[in-house]
Amino acid sequence: MADGNPAGLMESDEGLNAHVLALSARAERVLSAHARTRGLVVNLPREDASPLRIALLGPYSAGKSMLIAALLRLPSAAVDELVDAAPKTHAPTPYPWNGVTLVDLPGTLSGNDEHSGAARLGVRGADALMIVTTSELPGEAETEAILEALDTDGFADRSVVVVNKMNAENSDRDVILDEIRKRLGPFADRVPIVPTDARDYVDAINDPDLTVAQRDLLFAESGVDALAYELQRIVAPGVSGVRPKAQAFELLRVLADAEQHWVLGGEDLRAAETAKKVEESISQAKQSLLSTLERERDVVASVIRAAGTKSAAGVSENDGNVPTDIARDIREELARAMAEFDTKFSASMRTAFDALVAEYGTDVPEPEAWVNDLDSPETTADASPDNESRFERAVREGAKNGAKESVTRAREWIGKAAASDSGQGSVASDIATRLNRNRVGQKLLNVGKKVSDETGKFNPWGRGKAAEKVANAADKTQWALTVIGPLTGLTSVVQDGYKRKKIDDRRKMITRHFEDEALRTRSALDDAGTQHLDEWIVEVEQSLSGLTVPGAEISVERETSLGALKSLRGETEKLVRPTD
């Protein structure tokens, strides 16, 4: 026997009714916002104080009309008019009964789609159901329809299952009811099952030849009075107690219909698919570029850290300096690492561009050439800390940590070279000559024996090579010199008796410097590379907007509407579904 207080009704009748109608009003605004769903507004629940509606659902030959005749206690003539073996009921037909309305629905499983559609609409407008089957037992299709009504449509607590024609010959009541319970599955204990024989009840009313005893026996065995009791029990809470839950489930069905209306087709589907395809292609290109950027920036950072380890290990035990050849090798390794980064990142940009062109044609804009700002830091002759470049700052700090005053002058000279437009001209040559006069300057630019002898005199073509070194220092290798700044320009750190401590401190300082530079360079490459590819991606998106905008607009409208429908559905289900 079903419980008179269905699970899930957590609010008072009045509160539930107000909540359902408020959700329905919100749903009307959502559905009205787009032509796709505007036509569903008419199906939304409204304030309704009319008598409760009990719909009779079942196959066309189950005897639904005869059950109505029995409940209404119709005379023979009216019964003959109402009952017909053919599936003649084309539309829901209402019959007032005990303060409610019985609605005779067209028979299901008749092979008539029009009848099935009308029956479905009748179910959606019902407050409760009388699900009618027969002693012949429901088949697979009929069983599925019953379970859908009880579960999906939410009538489990507002239904009676009627097994009609139970007094037919060769009908074993207990066997039949047991089979019905098996077919109902988890609903067998929630839904009352009433065996009936409406024909016997109508005969008991209208057959003048029956004795009183025979008439009473037919009334009792027909089960119609038991059915009437169960129906009255279901509707006992009245309109305010039954209808809100029925309307909540109808709201859920309308929302489900609206979601189906957003299943795209035709031109809309093609536009949305094209937009999605283009967006995925652009996203894949961007992700590939980001992957290359992340991988190669980490490679550069790893090279810098390795250079720090190599530099620290190379610190001389005698004077605490890093040998010139090690400093030179490190500078070349760093410059090479940065050049390889530029090559691979540029190549990845070209690959992404070629792939998009192959797919979408020459409308795809070519990316701007990648310029690595770290390779050409801005340098000025002004030695003030507010205006100096990273390279200048590194050398100045090196001088501050123990270098001779000549290092500071060397920094200023390099600043002049970096600011000069004369390339390898007279300015670079003059600075090379001045640098070559002291050991610190020779270390900074790796002049050494290749361009001068131990006395500082230039070898043949040495001045030109030195000038070239100065010019290069103001160009590609400035970044490398920035990193190795602390290695250059330092005289011996061994000035007192704390030799080991001084050397260890020197090594730690170098290691920290390279670690800091690895992190800084990694971050700078990431920022610059991301900005570069983002600017190109924006240009690509703009160039392909003709392919993406129509579908994107449809997709946005669809996602916005579906999001609102999902929210409404979730709130409505909380009102009517049993909580865990």
C-alpha cells in the first residue's frame, strides 16, 4: 500500500505550490528568450484550482471505458454508448466523479501514433493515474510504459495499478498478481495493485435477473469498490496537496523538451561544428606552441644552472677567480642555448602557421618574426643605477664585491659601445684599445693571447678582433655577459688568512647568482614568448572570425539556455525526488 505522505514533499502544500509556480515563472523567461523554445511556454504549469484529474492509461482493449462505466454506475444504455471494442477514443475524454475528473485516454499500443500522442498529452496533464492492464498480463512494451509512468513521470505515489478482467475463465488470481508485482519491480511495494472485473460490476448494476445475493457477490468480487477506495485515498489531500507535485514533474518534462529543442541540426549544426573545429585547431596550435615554449625555456634555465655549477667548480684555489677559458666557454654555452631557444621557438611558430594555412588557407596571418629581447638588452652610457641595463648592473655589482676601479670604467665603456650606432667602427675600436690596457678588461671580453700578447700589445689584426668583441658584447653576447657578470672583473679574493672560507663563499655566491639568473631568464622567456604567441593567436582568431562567429553565437546561446535549464531542473528535482 502506498504511503499517504509521498517521499520528497519536504515543504507544506502551500509552500510547495508557491515554489513550483515561481520556478515555472523563471522557466517562462528562459524559454521566451529564444525562438527555439518559445513555443513550449504554453505547456508550463500555471495556477490551477480545477478538480483533480485522474487519467486512465492502458492499451486500447484493457477495459478502461468499462471501468469508468462501473465507477459512474451507468445504466445499460449509457454503458453501450460508452464502451466499444474498437479503439474509438481519439482524445482525452473527461468524466466527473466524486469531486474529481476521470480522464479516459486513447488506448496505447494500438498501432495508431495519433492515439499514443494524445495519451501522452493526457498523462502530462494528469494529477494521478489509474494504470490499467488485464489478467493477460502486460507484455514488454506495456511494462516499459508502466515503469516510465511510475518512475520518469513521477506517478509512483499518485497511481493505482488496475488488473482488469480478473474473473475471466482460467485466471488464477494469485499467480497473476505475483507476476504483476515482478513486472513492477521496485514499485511493487509503493503502488497499490487492485484486481477488478468492471464487466461483472456493470452487470451487477444492470442485470434485472440477478438475485440480491448474486448481485452482492458480483459487487464484492469485481473489486471496483476497492478501486474507488484507493482512488479516493490518493486524492484525499485535495488540489493543494496533490497538484503541486504533479505540476513539478510536468515542469521537469517541459524543461527536458526545451533541452531537446537545443539539439542542433541543419545549418545551425554545421555552423556550430565549423566554429568548434576552428576553435579546436587554434587551441591545438596554441597548446603546441606553449608546450615548446615551456620545454625550451626549461632547457635554457637548465643550461644556466649547469653553467653555475661549472663556474663554481672552476674557482681557482689560489686566487678565487674563475679561469678565463672557463668563463669564455660558459659565455659561449649560454649564447648557444639562447640561440637554440630562438631557433626552436621560431620553428614551432612556423609549424603552427603552416598547419593552419593547410587547413584554412591563406587568410591565416603569418606570425611576426620572433625577437628575443634578452639577446639585445637596452644599454645606455649612463652609469646611474636607475638607467642601467641588466648587463651594466651585473658588472657594477661585481665591482662592488671586490673588483678594482678599472672594472667600473670597463662597464661604462661597454655601455658606450652598446649605445653606439657605429658597430665595429671607431668607438668600438677605441674602447677595445682602452680595455686591452688592463687584465680585467681582457677577461671581460676574452681578448687574451688571440688579439694581444702578455705585455698587452695587439697582435696583427688583433685590434679589429678586439673591436669586434666589443661590438658583439653590445649585441648577442650581452645576455651571456649579464649572466657571467660576477665571474669577471674580480681580482684575487685571497687577501688574508681566511682562504678556504673566502673561496667557499665565492663559490656559493656564483651558484646563487646562476640559480637566480636561471629563474629570471625562465620567467622572462615565458612572458615574452607567451605574449608573442598570444598576439598572433588573436590575429588568427580575427582572420577566421567569418568561420567562427555564426556558430559561436549559436553555441553561446545554446550553452546559456542549457545552463539556465539545468539550474531550473536541479531546483525542481529537489522538490519532488526523494532525498538520500
